[in-house]
Amino acid sequence: MRWPGRTIWDTRIQGVCGILTVAGDEGIEIFGSASFAQVSLDPPRVIVNPNRTYGFEPALRQTGRFALNVLPANSRKQMIQWMRIRRREPQKEKQLGLKMVEDHHQIPFVADSLRTLFCEVESTQDSGDRKLYIARVIESRVNRALEGQLPLLFSQVTDDSTHPRLRRLFRTTLLLSGALDGSKKLKQKFRPAQPANIAKTTYDEAGATEPEIETILKPGITDRSRYLTPPAAPAILTRSIGVCVVGTGWGQTHTQYLRMASPRVRLFVCGRNQAKTERIAKISGAEGCFFDLEQAVNDERVNAVTLALPHDVHRSAVELAASAGKHALVEKPIATDLADADAMIAAAKRAGTILMVAEDMHFRPAVREAVQMISSGAIGEPLYFMAHSAGVRRPSGWAADKDRLGGGVLMDIGVHYVRALRLLMGEPDSVFASRSMQINTKMSGEDSAQLVFSSRFGWEGHMLLSWSSQRGHLPDIVIAGERGTIYLWPGARYFDFYPVKPRFLTQMISYVRPYSLQTRLMKPGLQRVRLHPSDRDHTGYLGEMQEFVAAVSEDRAPVTPPEDGRRDLEIITRCYEALALGRPVEIDSIR
Amino acid sequence: MERWQGQQGEPKLSSPYIENSIIESAVGLVLVKTGEVANAMTVSFFSEVAHHPTALWVSIAKASYTHSLLDQTSEFSLVVLNQNQKQIALRCGTASGRDQDKCSHLELYQNHAGFLFLENALASTSCRVQQRLDLGDHTLFVGEILESELESRTSHLRQLLISDLKN
């Protein structure tokens, strides 16, 4: 039965799939395409029409040389992944796992393609939202290892189901039996479709006018705001080392996670309160304890120290450890001001010792998984980051003193979420800060703060930090994108994903009438996809300890250098400036 | 495409388009009608131009009969063939419309706007030429996509590929 085509894809002119590759200024740029073809025989030329809103097009415009890599049929997953990946993701080739190589043509190409054409652009033709690039083929190279294999066809990737063969068989059966046509006719009878209009429907689904392209390109063609990457897997300690936990408050948590990190850790504890230190040493199975930091760092059995101390003594403790040639893991924030942070980094560099800032957010498995989901395009363009950390807390002692803590809740808790923001979204370019009335008058620092971050790459971040209100049953981090939203829960072994595209049950219920029944049946949870990272620890504390002791044992730099902690502090410092000024403050670009 | 060399049975093809194709591609037919004259020509040099305005391109050898017909009209149809339509591709790709009426062997029909479409093809699309670009021995015709029709009974089949014609 004949049906009217409704979009350009219905014309079936998209045939063979390929990856176009070009050497850009900031690395390789790639573009997946099914709309290229040979255009003349002698000389052999091809035409490609890359999307102008992708990084590939400006790079091609600049270099004028590219490779057209025809994909074999077994590349279906890669092509589907390409179609899902967000447009502005940098280093797409790495996300897709493409093996890129280069030879005397100095054009990067895909090693595992069926055939590669090395091309040089001869002319271009403006044609609406795409531009035709007419290119002469310099060399056509066949991959002998894949000879005889069929190319990947566009029709094979438009069905992105996990069981394409089964689905195809089912569809073919319906088609040949006439059931599909029958059901279509029936649907037409009850709900007649609008007359087909290829131009309008194609434009609505994927086309763009010049002003639209201008708007799309405003926040940058590639989002290069993210510098940090969480480690893919926890590190493993390869040899026995002696680690002394300094501090008997939060230090108790250090001892627990160091014990869990590896049986190869020989544990020591250091604290000023003798009885408490001995008790912790006994409970944690430490080999010994010290009551003075100098004594601890000069003990031969100790290779490294973890510092869980008041923030204002971080600098002196790190300098002391470095002078004794001992590696140090210092709790966040790295220091109370940037001058101290710089001095600490310089001291460790001079001594050739490792300095790492204990930032659990960097190792939180759910954050790592969320970063992977964002990179793979699960939520499309990430637009909003929202962090909400609130819990009634009454800090006392040094933690209630803004000079010793370095501030209030913004310094103590804000650094965690600044790191989360940097991992999940990228580096912010400006911040506006405000706060509600002070409730806790027993602390000299602020007990609440609200921050709004902006990026020139088009995303926004919001943080609400409070020690005078409760968060309730809410996630602590939400990342909202055009195709979905990720909810991270503190202390949970899972995280949630809510795709924009209706899931099966949601879709089915949307057909239920009357609406009152539909409303009753439709629950938000039906759209939820609950995901469980397989890590032993869900907090990130274990991961940070494992990384530190592994870096010490392997004598290598940790995956998160102290400069990361310094940057967190720099951003927090700008937040305080914004709070004082009552207007947005620029944040310097990362050095 | 060059003349079909075979005389009976399975057509044997000797065409530079097949022998010298440097890239795998789908195969289709360009159908042109001027007055009482209609012609069908096998093509593999075609693809998409843009999503807005919605357009496709097809590259036609200047020496071909189809090219001369396209000089007289600005309308054509592009038919994408399915994997079982190899014989149609060979017959329409190895003889010139100047010598024989290739359309008489084809199951053609006219859509409501008078464009020639092919029965059982994957899709038939009507186009109006917007631009012509000289590429030496070929001309690139950029056509605005007007309408299209799909055949559901063959929609499970894949496109006919240039490599299918080599085998």
C-alpha cells in the first residue's frame, strides 16, 4: 500500500552511513552522516553536507581537507551512539570508541572503516541550513580486512531497539500479513492525519532558519567548559605503606575508610587528646599513635599523613609534612585563603611529595555515572545544575569561628558542590550570591547561602546551602537537560534518571480516557529509571582514600591534583565577593 | 551509464559508474517527463542537500539523454530502488533513452501532480530543480522536494546498492 512521505527521511535518499573526520584547532572533529555520495567520475569527487551547528563544519571550512569513512554494517551501535551524543560534546570520537589514525595525508581517519576517502574541498554551495562541500578525492583506500562486508545503512540505525532483528521480523510479519496497513488505515479513519507536508515537517523536526542557527551557535559550537573527569575505577594499593591519620574528630572516618581501602595500609593515629587518640587507635587497629604532628611526620614507619584538622592549620600541617618528606591528604577546603593554598602546593612541589585534597565528590560513584550519562548524550544538552544541601546543624568550636573555618556553610559545604558542578557541568564564568536571614547566631560565619552560577557555554547552576533548614526528601543534586533529568541522592546506593521521552507505561497511560482516570493512573515514578552503580562505597570517601594510598605507593600524581582543590577555593572566594557586593562577580577562566 | 552489453538472460553490465564507483551508495532512478516523452535513468550520484529548505541533489552526466530532457523541464522524480529491483537498475542504466523507450518496461504511475512514480520502489519523490551547478562532465541538479510516496509492502527491504550491481 502506498503512503505519503512526511519527512525527508521518508524519501529514503539517506543511504550509506559514514563518519566524516577532520583535524580541528582543538583536536579531531567528527560528524556522522548518511547524506554523502560521489558526484563525478573524472576527476572523482564527492559531496558532503555537514550540519552547520556541529564543530566539524567550521573545522572543515578552515582546513578544507577531510576523510570520509564508510562504516561497516557491524558499526550500528556506534552510529546510534553518534545520533544520541550531544551536539556540543567535545572529543566525540573518544565517546564513540573510534580508533583514529593519521598518515601522510595528515587527515585523521577511522581505522576500522570499510573504505576511507581522503578529500580536498574544491568548492562550496550555500543551501539553506546545510552547506554542500564539493570535494576532490585524493585517495580512496579500501580496508582489505573488511572486504566483502556490507556498509551500514541509515535504515539500520533509525531503529535503535536493542533487539533489531526480532523487531524487524515482527514488523515484516505485520507488513506482509497486511496487519500494519490495516491498523494504519483504521487509525486514519478515527484520527485523520494532516495532509503530508515534507518541507514543513522536516523543518519542524530538524531544520533551521538563519536566525535559528545564529541562536543555536550563541553559547558556542562545542562546550569546552568541563576540565575535570572523575576516575573510571577505584585505584588499587600495590604495596604496603604507613599512613597516619591526623585529627581525632573527622579523622575517625579517615581511619574507617583507610581500613577498608586496603589491608596493606599500616595505620597510625595522631591527636592532641591522648586518651581519645589511644582509644581510636585501639578501635581502628592502628599500629601506633602519636600526640604531636612533628613526631608523627618524622617517624620512619609513616609514609603519608591524612589531615582532618581545623581549616586554618592546613597550611602549617602540610608544610610540616612536606618538610619531613611525607605525602599529605588534606581535608577540603584546601585552605582558608588562596595564598595559603599556593604556599601548600609550592611546599609539596619543593619537597617532591604528593599533596591531595580529600574531595569525596570527585569519587562519588553516582557523580561519575552521571558524568558518563551526560557525555553520552542521555540528557541532551545539560541546561541546569541544582544543588540543595540543607540540614540543621549547630557547629561549635573552631567550626563556628569564621576565621578558623574560612567562612560558614558556603566554605565548608559549598566546596563539595562546586566540585560537583565542575565535574558535571564545567567551569562557571560568573556567580551571583545572596542569603536569607541568619538563624544560628552562635556561629560567626553565614548559616545559609544561595548561589547562581552562569557559563558562557549556556548552562546555569543553582546552589542552596543551609545549616538552618532541612532538605527533606529531596535529591542533593539535580541535572536537567533537554532530553532528561538526573537526580542524585546523598547517602543512597542509587540515582534516578527521568527521560523526557515517555517510557512504555507512561505512553500507554497517556492514551487512557477519560482524563480523570488517566490522571489517577499516571504516577511520576513510572517515568523513573533507577540506576545502581556497582561500587562498594557510594559516598566517595573510600574512593578518595584508595586513590591517595595508591598514588603514594606508586609514587605518582593523584587523579585530582591539589590545583583542583585550589580552583574550588578560588570559586568559593568569588562567591564570597559576590555575597559582599550583592552583584554578579566574574570568575577567571581556568589557567 | 553506458550501454548494456548483454543480449539475453542476466544483463551484463559494463559501466564506468559501477566499475569506477569509489564509494558504496544507494541506487535509484531519475524519471523525467517532457510532454509525451518520458525517460528513466539509473543513478547512484544523489543525496540530501538540506532540511530547510528541504532539498536533494542528483548529478547527471551531460552527455546523457536525461540531461537533455532536464534542460527542457525543471521537474523530475527520484525513485529509490529496493534490493530486489536490480534488473530495473541494469536495464535503465545500460541503454539510452535516445535509442529505446525504457519507461515502457516499467510499472510507472502518475501521482496527482503528474509526476512519474515507480510501483514497489522503496520511495518515489517529486522534485523541482532549484539550482544547476556545472561540474565538468556532470551537472549537479539541486531539487526542492515536493512530495514523496512510500510503498509499505517493500519497506522492510533495504536499498539496492551499487555493489549489488557488480555481483
